[in-house]
Amino acid sequence: MSAEPHPTLPPVRLHSDAELARDALVAPLFARAVRLARWAGDDTRVDIGGELVAAQLPEAAAVLGLDVADADSAVHASRAWRVAVDTGLVDVTEPEEDAGEGAEGADGGGEESGTALPGEDLALVTSGAPGDVLDLWLAALDSVLADAAVPDLDDLVDALDAGGEIDFDQLDWNPRREEDFLDGVLANLYLLTVSAGGAADRPVPLPVLAASMVVPDDMGEPTDAVLQQVSDAMMRLDDQFRQLEPIGLVEFRPVDEELMADADDEPAASGAAAGRDDADEDVSRYGMVRLTPLGLYGVRARMLEAGVEAPAVGELADKGADVLLDAVCAYPESAAEAEIEAWLAGREVPAAVAELLDAARGDDEGAPLRRLRCQQALAPAGPEAEPAVRAVLDDPELGGLARVWLAERGAADVPAPDGAMVFWLTVDTIAAQLAADGETEELPLLMETLTAHHTGFFEQVWRVEHPATAYVLEAMGRLHPDKKTAKEARKAAFKARSRRP
């Protein structure tokens, strides 16, 4: 996967290594590769490149339980053998290209053949740790992805010149370009998955995925030429995902061939290709794909190798509270809650709460959201957290948070906050909400409630010693539903700006 600049992705929720390893072992293509590796022996013969000689493909197909009479059985056996070789499950000794003409190979021809035996890595399938199995599967994935980027046989035959050589200009095939295209498709599929909550449970229509690779972001109505490119990309992806499904990367519903062959369906096909919802046809007939849990793991592993930041829920469990709060500020709320829960698990509550509160301090731009995430982290804590929370009651930055936490639990002897703390907490809360969710529909209602319950609100709040005071007041000036109050907010924002150096 090519390393190009990417923003930090939302965190993904991965299954455990043990669960993923089990998924890898039952992936049809990987399981076939293992069976062929166990079958390999002294009588196994290979040709240049480590491929099984043609005469042994029927036997290999029979070992896999395939119907030898089926013309595709040799293709399936050859593909599984190639994965076994590429992953090191099989060790091959290729024939020398200049072997003597008189030597007769195992296929009955006049060329010398090489040999193949089970590789050392085959033992890892049964005796290795889950991580060892996953490393083998990742190698198998690389092999399958490389094959998927190669044009299909019909295109190769059409590109043969008079001398039987492939005319690459006619084929218009650039290996690096094809690999980058497929990497980009998988990256987009990964992003669509993790943006929907990090679980591989929602299939993506193939037209939408193809359009994400072809249609420019700033294009309104796609042109006919762009629609044709999307349609071509759909058919290309249809073939590629058929190849990727057996390795366990995706679950795939192919394009309905009858639908695509019917000329009367061309308008619906164009609508689906553009990703429009107004197409009358069921978009699923144009193909649906989703990453499996194993696929999420595999694509993320390739992204990490390419230098892309692709966090996973739970990987901050051994980090400090400062690292945790900084990271979860960029996470969707559900992922932030899961990451915090994983961080708290196994820690002594009093010490963990004290560490979180200490990390929540600060007057930098990100501090309000850190305090909000800290408050969320403290929400499930029980009575054992109370001493650490009470310890910050007099802290100017954390005292309001501590009072809210104690009051919600009906704690006794909670000192009432003074006016300065109330207004400071108000500014901090709105700043955190703006940082977390932006200008949501709920925020104006919150602002209206706050101003309604505090007489002379703006006369007080512009004096608050908080770095975000002017920023919050400017937001209130834009968002407050009452025009007169919004005007007061803008005046207060100007005063707050004027008093800062």
C-alpha cells in the first residue's frame, strides 16, 4: 500500500488475535494453501516460477476436494498453490532454465522440473501463536492482491501481438497504477466502515465505492464520460472482489450479470454508478461489499506499514492519561467511550481518577474537550473515586467538574460554587461542545437555557478569565436563537477581545 498523506482515521474495533487467527484458518483460499502444503512431497514437481506442472494439477485439485472434471478446478488448485509458495508454506527448488535438453520432467515433457516440500512455516499453522498465523495470512493477502491487480485472461489474450508477445501499450496496464488503485479502493472501504462506527456490519454498494475513486469531490452532476469511467471501475472491482473474497478479506455480492447485460436497464445503471438514490433498481443488484473483521485487520495492517495513522480501540490501554485524553478528543464519542473503558480496566480506580484529573488541566485550545472527555471517563466511577474528586474541589479548572460529579451522586457537603466558577464552567462547557461536535442543532437551545437562567449573563461572562471566552461569545452571537440576545453576545465578545493583550 503506497504511503501518501492521510489524516488520522477514526479508530477501528478489532476482534482479538485469537478470533482473527481462527477466521484466517477457515478462509477458503488460505485453508486450501495449507492442505496443498501438507500434500507436497518428494513426488511434487514444479516448473519455472514454482508453479505446479500441468500434469499434477488434477491431483492437487482432488486433494482439495474439487471436481477434477470441472475446467475451473485446475485454476483453483493453481491459485491455492501459488499462495502456499508465496507465504512460505511450501519450499520450492525451481528447475534450472538451461537444464539439459535430454532430461525428462515429471509431466512427460522434455524439460527438467523442480521440486517442492512443506516449508518450515507450515508448522506455525498448528503450533504457532495467533500472531504467527496472522502473519502468514497477511503474506497470503499480499499474494492475492498482487494477482487481483493483473488484467484478466481475456484482456491478456486480446493484447497479444503477431509474435505472441503481450503488447502492453494496447493493454494499457501499469502494474503500479493498478496496485495503487486497488489500495485506494480498500482504503476508502476501510474509511467508510470505521466512520460508521468501526464495525464491519454494513455493506457498501459497489457503485458508491467506484464513484469514490472516479468522481471528483467538487463535481455536481457527473458527465456521461465520468459515468462511463464509474461503470468501468465497477466491473473492474467486481472481478477483483471475486478474487479477494476467498482469502477472507471481504464478503461480496457480485454484480447481477443479467441486469448489466440488459440494455433496457442502462438508465438505472447510470444512476447507480453515480451513487444516486433515485435509481429505480435495487442498488444491491449492482454489487455490495463489506470488509470482514479479518479484512479490517488486514487493510489496517497494510495502512500502518505504509505510514498511515490508523488507530484501534484498546491500543492506548498501557499509555498515560495525558496520551489517552489527547487521543480520544479526536475520536467519535462511542469510540472514545470504548477506549476509556479499556484504559480503566485493570487500573486501581483512585489512582486512575487522580491521573485523569491531572491530565485534564490546562489552558491550551484542546483543554476544554480534554475536561469533557475526563468527565465522561469519570461517569461510571463508583464511591472509590470520591476522595480523588474531592481533592480538586478548590482547583479553578476542575472544581466545577468535581462539583457536578459529586452532586450527580447525591454526595453530602458539596460546597456551592461561586459566581466566577459558574461562568468559567459555562464557557468551558460550550467550548468543549464546539470542539467535540461543532455547531450542532442542540447548541442554540443550550445557549438559550443558560442566558435565561442568569440575569445579566453577558455583563458577567465577558470578564471570565478563560482562553476561550471571546470564542464562545462569538459563537453565541451567531447561534443564539433570540436576535436581541445574539447582539448582546457579539458586544460581549468584542469586550472580551479588547481586554486580552
